[in-house]
Amino acid sequence: MLTYPKGDNPLTTLIHPTAVIHPNAQINPTVEVGPYAVIGDQVKIGAQTTIGPHVVIEGPTEIGKNNRIFPSAVIGLEPQDLKYKGVPSGLKIGDGNTIREFVTINRATEADELTEIGNNNLLMAYVHVAHNCVLEDHLVIANAVALAGHVHIESRAVIGGALGVHQFVHIGRNAMLGGMSRIDRDAPPFMMIEGNPSRVRSLNLLGLKRAGLTTEDIGYLKKAFRLLYRSDLTLQRALEELANFDNNQYSQYLRHFLQLSSTGEQRRGPIPGNK
């Protein structure tokens, strides 16, 4: 743990003397702040979080505990959205996240809106998270991924490097997206998606096993995959067949996701087994 010279205030023990911190910022005494970091008004940072050198954080932004923010990340600045009118929109980041070098995370567009990042995520260097995105928990997002506005990524998805995600796209839980793909439509849960244009290639079997799905659960998803992507059935007919798997929560969640995706509806709310 880095320890910086102690000033007159005992709460500044872990704050480098070259850091610039707004007097209205709320920083837990256990937070470490590196050289030349800038923390603005209406920023709240929880216990045991580490802010690296040259990091910039503007508010309104709330950051939870046990996060590691690496050098030159830029967090909580106004959105890159022509509709933005200067209102104090928000950003909320949970606990246990690792945010690597040069990551940029923008606040939402409207005053009553948030950009939200959950818990225990890894955002590798040069990731961009645009306004109004929702990132759930246990995500791995590789280097140089660009998320446009209003993207929603469910828990335990893995996003390969150097790819772009179009605005309003929804990426399902336990999906794996191949690097350098063009993601311009919803990515179903539990699947491997890759290409330009992107296509569902297979089940994300390794990811499902790591997530603790049983052999029976994976068997249901294999049947669902064959119905959806390897049969001659229309999507509507395949979804009707999938309704017969009503005793398996994962296949039913996949069906629910695809039904809403086909109508363009937004999906929010509890997800089966989403821990």
C-alpha cells in the first residue's frame, strides 16, 4: 500500500500532496489518491478505493468501496451527447471494480438519469463507457472496447478487445463476444457471438461451466441452441417450441430475452441466478 506524506489533517495521510480535491468531495479516510489526481465537486468515494496518478473524477459521481482505478482514467465527465444541456446527471459505480489505464466513463444525459456500473468488473485499458450505459456484475471487458450510449450488459458477460457496441444494444448474461466484432444488435445470453456483421456461433460452454450451471441446465440450452440456430424453424416457431422447456429457468430466460429483443423492448429487472 502506498503511503504519502502526512499533512496537517490526519485524514489526508493517503492523499498525495499534488492531488487536487474539491472541498465538497466526500472521500473515505482509507482512500488512496495518487499524484496529480483531480477529484471534483459532488464526488463520493468509498472505503479502500485506490485512485492512481493523473486520474480525473468529476461529479455527480458515486464510487463504492474496494475499487482500483489506474493512472489516467477519466471518470464522470459530461456525456458526449449533443442532447446534453449541462444538467447535473449522474454516474454510480459499485464495489470491487478494476478500472485500468485511460478508461473513460461518462455521466448520463438527463438530470434524473444514471450511468451505472455494478460490482467486481474488470475494464481493461482504453475502454469507453458512454452515457446511460448499464453494466451489471462480474464482467470482463477487454482493451479498446467502445460502448455507445444506453448499452446494457448483463452479469458475467465477456467482451473481446477492439470491438464496438452500437447504442441501445443489450448483451445477455454469460454471453461471450469475440474481439474485433461489430455488435449492432442484441447479443443473446449464454451464446458466443463473433464477426462483422456479428453472428451467434455457438453456446458459451466454458463460460456456462465456470458459472456453475449443471449438466442438465447446459443440456436444455444445447436443445434451445439447436432449435434457434440450427433448425429450419422461424424465430417465432422456435420460441413457441422453447416454451415447452418451462421447467428450466435458463432456457426460459433465453426465450424471454429473445421475445423482448424482437419487439425492441428494454429489459430490466431480476435475472435468474444472477449472483
